[in-house]
Amino acid sequence: MKTCKKCGKVKRLSSFYTNKLTSDGHWGKCKDCIKQNHKAYRQKLRSDPEWVKRNRVIARIRRNELIAKGVVLHSCPKAHARWRKKNKHKIKANDLVRKAFRKGLIQLKTECELCGVSKPTLHKHHVNYSEPLSVTFLCTFCHGVVHRKGYQGQFKPIPQPA
């Protein structure tokens, strides 16, 4: 049994997080008090717009580093698994395009086929998944517009936002 330094209640040792640096091997505050402290601290930080902005940038950097290492990040693994099961034809088409690039059957383009913007990395958009090697190279902006507007192959130049 141990007394919490925050709430003053006597609780079992299992109600305290372990800490090798303390004499009894447990934190002075109980788990409930630590959780309350963390929750209040996070709410305080989330109300600070500078902190939110800074952490969004840091999170994007960390995410991009993980993606560069080949780590696949999914916010909802169950939904991703359902999507993969439902869209096997899309996965197969993307795999075929990837293999075709490695073999040199498809040449990488550096200009968006809609707006003409030159970018080092472009998205490969399938107009028709039954023709897996027929891809259109689009910048991120145009690719989003194509999917939101539901284009079916009639590509017209899209003005970039200023």
C-alpha cells in the first residue's frame, strides 16, 4: 500500500506506475492522478495555436521520415485491410506499374499532364484499372481535383491555386 502525493489516497502498488529510480520502485503519484495531469496538460497545449502549428510540422516531418524508410502508416488498420480486400484490382495495377518502372517499360515524367507544373515526384493516376500500364502523371493538386470531380479521361488543364 502507498499514499498518492497528489490526491492523498492510500492505494495498492498496482495503482502506481513503476519507476526504477525511486526507493520503492513506483512513482509518487497514482495512475489516475498522472492521467488527469496529462489530460489537463494536453488540453492546455491544444488551446495554444503556436504549439498546434509547430507540432503539425513536426508530425509531418516524422511521418515523411518513416515513409522514406518504407514504414507503412495507416490511421486505421482495419479500414485499410477492408480497402485492400475490396480493391485487389487496384493493388494489382499499381504493382504492375511499379514493376514496369523497374524494368524500364514506362518512363518517369516530371511534368503534370494537366497543369504542366514541373515536380520531382508525380502521382501515377489510373484512368482505367483494366489497362494497368496506362497511367497519367499528375501533381498532387491535380490528382486530388481529378478524384473529387470524377474525371473519366477527359483531362483539361487545371489552373493551380495562387
